[in-house]
Amino acid sequence: GAGFIGSHVCDTYVADGYEVLCVDNLSSGKRANIAHLLDSAHFQFVEADITHPEAMAALFASFQPTIVNHHAAQKSVVTSLEDPLYDLDINGKGLLVLLACIQKHPIDTFVYVSSGGALSKVIEGDETSREEDTPQLISPYAITKYAGEQYLAIYAEAYGFAYTVLRYANVFGPRQIPDGECGVVPIFVNNIVANQTSVLMTYPDMPRGCTRGLCVCRRCCR
């Protein structure tokens, strides 16, 4: 896509010699994030919405992708609480539209971006989270993302493609939207630029890890 992480994913694929079709409805993505790629013979951009079955079916039929790297999402926990139907439409229906396209146009690999929220589990005396843990889902956003993992596993088995699930947590870096309601790194950077004070709340029993966006992209494109 043309968003924060998606645009870096496009950069990585183009640099590696792939033919890339970038699809984004520009609700949060920006053309500026992919402007440097528009002259590349290996890159195409289409403004479209993943919740529109006809539009997605047409793109699958014309481009015939072998890899789907799915970063399009409603990513705000707050929004998912205030408008869970919208969250379900984007994160639930949007994924199912893509999976329906794969039924008619087979692919080799699907990369799905889930959420660290799908690993939210706290056991007294054990601060670690493991992939095999049973998630304790704490928001509609986490529910739709985790449900997506289950849908993907079923479709991969039924239609014979490989898949990878990435549970991102607190990703930061260039092109990140700096004025969201969460994201400690951009919030602190904004405060520094504005010469404002940042307040750091320390909870020794609740560590918070952050992930560099460029590191994420290298991993999800390999």
C-alpha cells in the first residue's frame, strides 16, 4: 500500500526486482509515500478499496499476482471500540474479499499482517508471550486481526498456498503518521520538535517493545 509500512514494503519488492501492484484507497496512505516509485517500470499504483469485491476481482484477473502482501487495515484500537462495524468491514470483510479472489486466481504466498494484540496474554510470574499461547483478546481490533489469522489458515489449507502471519507491535520509522492517538516514538519526537515536555510513565512489570519499520519490511518480504 501507500501507507507507512506498506510503502516501504513496495520499496523492498521493487529493489528486489519484483513486479509490484500497489493497491490503496488513500484513506490513510499517501501518494507522497510512493511518488518515487511511480516512474519505475516494475511498479503500478491503483487507487481501490479492498472491501469492493468487483474491483479486487478485476485486479486479480489482470495482474495475476503470485504473492499477496496484505497491509491494508483499520489499525486503531480506539476506532475499533467506537465503531466496531467499520473495523469489521475493513479487517474482516476486506480480508475475505481477497481470499475469495484467490479461489479463482491461485497464488503461491500470502503475507498477513496481524497484531501484537493477538498475543495479549499475561500470566502471573511470566511476562513473556509465545506463539502457541491462547490469546486473551482485549479489543475489537485484536478480535478481527486474530480472526483473520484463522480464516487465512483455513483458506491456505483448502487452496494450497503458503502463508506467513506477522504480529507487529509498536512499529516506528520514516513515513509514520506522527499525530495518531498512540505510538510513543512519534509522539515523543513531535514533542521534541515542538520543544514540549514528554512524560514517561514507567511500569517495571509492563515492558513495551518497539520495532523499526525498515526491519519489519526486510522480514515480511523475504
